Amino acid sequence: MILKRNCKEVAALLLAREDRKLSLEERLTLRLHLAACDACPLFAKQVLTLRSAFTQWRNQAASPEASRAEPPDAPS
């Protein structure tokens, strides 16, 4: 069945979702697999957490205050 994918293929789709819009078939595949699998929803959550962290980092690095801030002292 074309909608049935293994965890490795679903992980690839989760990562591809960050770069492009998935087709209807790919979105259905993800939904079906994520509903039935225990591990893949955790990976999906990790991907979303990384996206959020990188977005915050980019926004902070682009702000004018960030370039003027002094780096914290290094531990001795």
C-alpha cells in the first residue's frame, strides 16, 4: 500500500516538510503513521522544537541589540 510507510520514510517526510509543501498523499501518510506509531510523534515534536529554536535564534541574531551586547565572561 502506498500510504503505508516505515519510520525511516516518515522521518524523511517530517524533515522534507520543513523545506517544501507536502503532497496530499504525503500528508495523509504522515497522519496515518503518526496515529499508529509511538516513536515518530516524538521525533515530529523534536523537529518542531528545533524549528522554533532556530527561528528564535535567527530573530535574536538579527536584532540590533544583539550585535551590541557583550559576550558573557568565560568561566575561569
